[in-house]
Amino acid sequence: MTFKFAYLKLTAFYILIVMIISIGFSISLFKISSNEINRGLGQQTNILRNLPFNDRMVPNFDQIRKDQLGQSNVHLKINLIYFNLLILVLSGIISYFLAKKTLKPIEDSMIAQSRFTADASHELRTPLAAMRAEIEVALRDKNLNLNFSKKLLNSNLEEIEKLEVLSVALLKLARIEENTKQKFEIISLEDIITEAFEKVEKLADKKEIEFQVKLKDFKIKGDCQSLVELFVILFDNAIKYSPKKSKIIITMEKDKNHIVVKIKDHGVGIKASDLPYIFNRFYRADMSRSKEQVDGYGLGLSIAEQITKFHKGRIEVTSRPGKGSEFTVKFPV
Ligand code: ADP
């Protein structure tokens, strides 16, 4: 509703500008044309005055000139009014489309923003509601013993940890979006990937997952901290969604325009129907929710995509359910 009103307001504003220009132009055109006609008629009158008329037939040249000028002005005015009406209709149609085009991205981002807020609130509320329910039940229990209290506290602690993970992810998203003025420096992708790997090494060891890494000494311009973050997210996902004792392969290549990093796992894969959405905030594919529940909020890949975009790069994925996924990150050289 607010946006419909905004479309109309902007349309009216565009029309107003066009009509001010068009009417101003028409008035000037009318004045110039009227002067030109008057001048032409004056010349014509002078020529006619020099013709040999017989005395009784000398016409009233000034009156004729005045009448002709009056008629021409009336025709000119009518034509200009039609012209302006046409401009009004055309500018109305064009302005409406332009207003829609101008406001559409703003409307989309507002819708996305409010969806994000709703999703974030929902995710924040779930652990809070769980904690509240547990505490209420415990408080009602007259025979509450130490053992049960400890269990309750442990369970609450788990929920608090979830809340912490979520708030850290939300903060990261906000920080990347705001952070446009960050100072870029020339950094070695090899160092970035090594640092990211060190951060997930323990998780990989826990699942006995082998990382096969073929690194090259490529350099890009970027922000060190967020690039490490990007690869931690991708490595962490590869580990999370892979079975024990599987292999994750990381390769680097360089073509004419890009440095390409590929992260290939042999995990659960992603269904084709989920692929278009996995970079959306809070989106989690069915497989990550099913049987072996994997922790997460569906924010990692949207953070990864933001970081890549921030570096003018691209992130792509190919996947086959049951066979594994391959994430490709491309940075411009
Ligand atoms: P999270 O992992 O916290 O759920 P992400 O945004 O990192 O959120 O990922 C979104 C979804 O994409 C995941 O829920 C999962 O379904 C899918 N996904 C991401 N990476 C992989 C991967 N390497 N293998 C299989 N599925 C993946």
C-alpha cells in the first residue's frame, strides 16, 4: 500500500517535471512562431503595398495582417494544446513505468529486510522459548533435586550456545553489509586458505576427514579477515555435510580473468530443487534437517556470498545428491 502510493507520488513528480518543461517550451515556441508569422506578414504587406492598386480598391492591409495573425495564433495555440495533452498522456505512461523501475529495488530490499527480521526473530525466539519452558517446568517441581537442576542448566547452556552462534552470524552479516570502506591490501590466497584450514582442522580430524590441498601462490586484492571467514564457512560446510573418513579436495587455478578456488566434497550433496536457494538467508536444504541433524542456521552461505561479492567475485555450486558438492569461488585478477 505504501509503495503503491509512492509509485503514484513519483509518477506525479515525473509528470510535473515533464509538463513544466513542455509548457515552457510551448510558450517559447508560441512566442517565436507568432513573431515570425508577424514578421512574414509585415514583409508580405510591404510587397502588396507597392503593387499598383486602383484607388477605390486599396485594401486595409493592417486589418488583414491583424486578422491573419489572430487566426494563426489561434491555430498555433490549439496545436500546442493538443501537443501538450499528448505529452501529458505519454509522460504519464512512461513516468509510471520509470517510477516502478526506480522504486522496485527499494521495495524488494524492504521486503527482504522485513523477511530477514522476521526469520531472525523466529530463530532467536526458538531457543529462548525452549529455555523458558524448561525453567518453568523445573520451578513448578516441588522436589527439584540437584541432579535435575544440573541437567536443566546444561540444557540451557546448549541453548545459550546456539543463541551465541546465531548472534555472531547475524552480526557478521550486518558488518559485511556496512563495511564498504574497508581497506583492501594485496594478500596471498595461499596464506588465507591455510589460515582457514587451521581453524577447521580439529573438526576435520574428529570426522577423520582428509583434506587434499593443492595451493598456489596467487595474490589478490582483498580484506584478509573476511576472506578467511569465507573459506572457513565453505570448509566447515564441506566437513559438516560429509560422512566420516571422506575426502575434501581444494584446488586453485588461474585463467585469463580469474583466480578460481574449488572446494569439492564427497558428502550428502544438494538436491537440484534446493540449489537456487542455498545462498538465501536462513535457507536450509531438507537434507541438512533430516535424519542426522546438522547444526546451522542457514546463514553461512549468504555470508560467504556477501564476502565474495564484496571482492567483486562470484561463488557457484554444482552438486549431486549422495555424491557430493563442489563450490567454486572466482576472484577477478
Ligand atoms: P547451514 O550450514 O548453517 O545450514 P549455510 O548457509 O552454510 O547454512 O548452508 C545452507 C544450506 O546449504 C545448508 O543447510 C545445506 O543444506 C546446504 N549446503 C551447504 N554446503 C553444503 C555442502 N558442502 N554439502 C551439502 N549441502 C550443503
